[in-house]
Amino acid sequence: MNVAPFPSASSVYELPTGRALFSDTEGRVLRATWHLDRGLVNLSVWNGDRCTETFRLSLGDAAQFVAFLVGGLSDATTRLLHAVATPTPMVTVDGRVAWTRRINSGRARLATWIAPGDPDR
């Protein structure tokens, strides 16, 4: 079975047939396809035009998997926002210590975390 065209690195495409494609920086594609008539989500890993792995996730397990992902994203966001808001001492040119918030570096880290490898950033 062929899948074409492949999405670019770190992009997601919503397809009208209950399918989504996710790609990594190495060019592999994770294809998720709903099969509600069979009570499952089929996850397959593609390398080029070849399916290399398949996993059938039941609807109940899919709900647990989504909860796991949401919890992880929530924790990661909380940690990142805490790191951005924490004051950090900086030494000025004349040796005095000035307290500043790392907003600019935090925004850059957040942008990298949200869309790694995005050429528009």
C-alpha cells in the first residue's frame, strides 16, 4: 500500500477518511486510522511507501492513551511556564547583579518545543 505525499517533518494532516498522518524528523510517518466498525484505532508506522509496524488500539485503550498524552502535555506546559516565570540573576557589565525574567529566552524555547525544526521560526 502506498501513502503519498508524505507530510513534512513535525507536521500533521487531518484527512477526511478518519485518518491522520504524523511525521518525525527522520522521515518516518505514523498513520492513525479510525475503524469504528471494528472498535479500534489502527496505528501504523511507514518508512517511505512501506508499512513497517502496525498496532491495533481498542477504543477503551485509545481513551487511556489520549488521557496519558493530555496529562503529559499538561505537566510539560506547567514546567515550561514555571521555568519562564522564575527570576534568574544576571550579572551586568559593571558587576552588579540584576534580576530579570527570562521571557525572551523562554519564548524561544517554547517556540522550539511547540514546533521543532519549523523553518518559519
